[in-house]
Amino acid sequence: MDSPEVTFTLAYLVFAVCFVFTPNEFHSAGLTVQNLLSGWLGSEDAAFVPYHLRRTTATMLCHSLLPLGYYVGMCFAASEKQLYVPSQAPGIWKTFLLLAVTLPAAACILTRAWSRDHWIGHPLARTLAHHALPQSGWRAVASSINTEFRRVDKFATGAPGARVVVTDSWVMKVTTYHVHVAQQQDVHLTVTESRQHELSPDSTLPVQFLTIRVASTNPHVEAFDIRLNSAEYGELCCYCRPMWCLACMGRWFASRQDPQRPETWLASCVPCPTCRARFCILDVCTIR
């Protein structure tokens, strides 16, 4: 292999990996599916579910074109192989071209199946249908999620490829190709792994990350894992059924105080871990 082929192959491989896994540099430069197709995708804040129906579909289509892009690039980087005339190309390149054309063709067929009847065939729509009441459908669930996501008190954290979103009623994990959804009242959270990292890009102090299994009592809802900074765990795991006990409320209240100003603790107000309304310690009482 001559130098132009090697150079192009390495450069395209780096581009493809970064385009799929989108590091911060690509996000800053706007080289993401979300940014390039923002006009068609719309706003996540305005309509969370429709946005991700389109986003996951567009991401699959764009990523399926990467092998074909490599072949087209090699037509110029290795012009002596005459790849621009498939009938004269070496056998291995004919096979690669067949694969490169088959992938986007299959993606188009899958997109057609997903988008039929206003996205009823999409995996996210099928997931939401498992949460719907008998007299309603997945669109009613989508409307509920859209409304709650627009609220400013939602919890959201994580990298773009594995973002965790918690609203008043839903726990969701947004990945490159999928959106996992579980209803809060049905889930059990289990810490399955804890890892300590001595270095962090955002802090000079050691950071602990927790892997948490989100398992729903609904047998049709697939369990999924989320990964959080341990400092964010209290924000996620917002409640004792059917209400918070006094000990939990006390710990919650204490954890939100300024350790440098103890004289302000008793007079302080903190947001409720369930409804986010602000309360002081005098507002807490036993239900009889």
C-alpha cells in the first residue's frame, strides 16, 4: 500500500471513530448528526420524544454511509486501482463496495419500517407503548414525557452518548441509537459497581463513579445501566415509598447545607427531593 492510501485510511478511520463517538472537540466544531441535521430534527426541549425518534433514525442512516464514504475517498487516494469502475476493481474491493451499498440500503428499509404510521414501528414508540394505559397509546406517554422534560427541575447528566435524564415520573438513558425509558414508580435501583478515578477532567480531586442497574417491575421493560458521579447519586435516588421518612428527610436537608456556615442551617430552605418545592426544617412533620 502506498503512502496516499495509508494516510487516507488512517485519517478516515480517525474521522469515523470521532463521528460515531463524538468527543468534545467534534461537539465544539458542530460535527455531529444533531448539529448537521438540526433543522430537520427540531428542538429536544420543545418535543423530547419526536426529537429522539428522528435523531436515532438519522444517526443510523448517517453512520451506515461511512463505509461508502471510505470507498469513494479511496477512488481518489488510490486512483491506480480504478475503484471508480467497479467492474475493473480488485475482488476484495468489489466485496467491500457491495457491503458499503448494502448497509445504507438496509438502513433505508429499516427507516421506512420505523416511520410508518407516524413512527409507530420505531423501537422508542414500542417501548413507550409498554407504559401506556389500556385506553390510551404510546403517544399519550410521549406527551407526558415531553411535558415533564420541559420543566427546569429535571435531572440530566452524563456524556451525549450515555446521558441520564430523570423527570418527575420517568428515568431515561439516551444513547447513540436508543432511548431507554422506565417509570419511576416501577423501578428498583441497584448499585452494581463502584470505581474510583484519581484524575478527572473537571476536578483535581479523586472522583467515584457508580454503575446503577435500573430494573422495572414491568416485565416488558428491559433493564438498563446508568453511570453517575457519586456526588450526583442523591439527586437521582429522590424518594421513599410512599413518602420520605424523617431520617431520610433529615439527611437530605443536612446534605444541602453550607458546611462553612453552620449558623444558617436551621433557617435555610432546600428543594424537596420529590416535587422540588422549597421547604425548611419546620415544615417537616410526622403524618398521623
